[in-house]
Amino acid sequence: MNLYGLELCCPACGDDFAESTGELTCRGCGCRFPVVAGIPDLRIFPDPYIAMEDDRKKGAMLEARGDRETFSSLLDYYYSITSVVPPRHAQLYKRGLLAGPERAAAALELWESASGAAPGGRLLEIGCGTGPLLLAAARRGYQPAGVDIAFRWLVAAKKRLSEQGLKLPLVCACAEALPFRGEMFDRVALDSAIEMVADQPRTMREAHRVLAPNGRLFMATPNRFSLGPDPHIGVPAGGMWPKSWVAALARRQGAIPPARNLLWAKSLSRLIRGAGFTGARLDLPRLADAQLRNLSGGLRAAAALYGAAQKLPLTRPGLLLVGPLLHATARKQRIAEPN
């Protein structure tokens, strides 16, 4: 199947698809996958938070509201039909989602600078969510495509992109089984996604497989040893809490415990190298203005101190240990041709 110029293949066996109304059938293994709201659902296992059919139903509900809602109001609607997200969390998450494109643009600039890679080329984002990085990448001259295991978020991404006049390939798939042939992309990005996947080493091997030789890997992930507010439950240093404590607090807040495996600087470097990437480099993020505007006065002051400390060479190692977010870049080495 060709989706806006992007060729898809079966995530189970890698063969071609035979297209028919409303679904894709693999010519090799016979697996059948639905196409809903123009988005192929090529998952081989479900999102940990919701069954596949329920996810598609929720996505269809969002799609049905798309013509009469803005992206912002569609988020309100989504959280109104999602009882496991407490209202306080919903407002916090919404502010973060609306600020996403500015934060994503800052991340792209940092990744490009750190890796020596110019903007442009085909970029795949694994775990694209509502598409802020896809939007920022399109504005910087990339040809972006997005994959996410959450069908409902892809419908929201479709709305966000359409408001900006963009139609980009969006595919519902597992990070551990990407429906693309090898070496298709010049850049692969995982922005706050690797901590949420079921199998991190397998995900990284898939990222390596679909990346072209000399292509660049772009990553950002919350730091397990951060002293700041936890990205999912909001408490200081939540990444260092035992998982049972995190789960108990999430339930007390009225939320589902996060399914995550947070990394720290050393484990992130080890994961990247283990997948075959070379030249791994860790960096500290720059906080975008939109992010700072969403913070309370105390947190904004702490963020200002963090930004000042980033400029001091002696504080960099300490910030990599306890800073809120880790950025990483690496390269897929070009195989030397035999003489």
C-alpha cells in the first residue's frame, strides 16, 4: 500500500499488501489489517491502556467530531470521554500538547546541531502522538511520517495537521514491528517514546533497520533520576520511586498507572549502542518559551536556574545525571564497500 508516497509492508512478515475496501491483506502470511478514518491499523499487539477495538471506536468518535471541533476543543472532548484521566491531569496534559510544536522545533534544532545533520529528507517519528514533532519537522523542510500504537491519538494528529494544511502519512503500528522496508528513512525520531514501549531493545533495532546508511537517530526521554516533577504523576523525583508506589499514587489520583521503563544517561547510551548505532551523544534540552509559559512561578524560576546552569561546563555532568530530560543523537554507520 502506498500512503501519501510512503510504501507500507506487512509488520508480521514484511510482504506486500493486497488492498481491498476497508482493509489490507498480506500477500505472504494472509494477515488482515483494518483501515479506519484513512489510517491503516497495522498493530500486532494493542496499546497497554486500551483494547484494539475500543481504541478504534474511540478514534472513530474523534473522527466524527473532527469537522465541528478545533484541535484544542477536540482534546477537551477526548478527555471528557476518558474517565481514567482526572480533570486536573487533563488540563495539564492539554497545555503540554498545545505547546508541543514549539518544544519540538527546539528539539529538532538541538538534534541537528549535535549530529551535524542538516534539515530535510524523510523523517519517521516513532510514537508521534498528536503530531507536534511532525508539524515542526514539516515546517523545517522534512518529509515526515508518524507511527503510534494509539489509534485515537493518530486521529487527533490528523486534525492538528489538517488545521495547518498538511496531509502526512500516519500509521497505527507497534514500535517493535514497523511496517516499512529497511533503509527507508534519513532520520528516525523517538521523542518521549522509548520509555513507553514494551520492548526497548527491539524498538531500537527496528529504528536501526529502517534508517538509511549514514542516517541520524534523534531521541528525547525523561530522565529516571530527575529531581524535578515526574512527567506522569507530577511528584518530585517520581522516577526514583518504586513502581508499586507510582502505581498506588496514580490510582489515588484517579488515573491508570503508567506503563513505562524510564532510562538514565548510562542506560540510554547502552541501549543506543546495543542496537548498532555509532557516535552516540547525549545532550541537555533547551526549554522553549511555550513550555516556560505553562509552568507555575516556582517551577519557572527553577527552569531559569536550569537554563543558566546548562551554560556552565562544570555543571553539565551533574545535569545529565539529574536533569528532567535527556536528548540523544547517533548515526547508522555506512558499510564500507569491498575493494
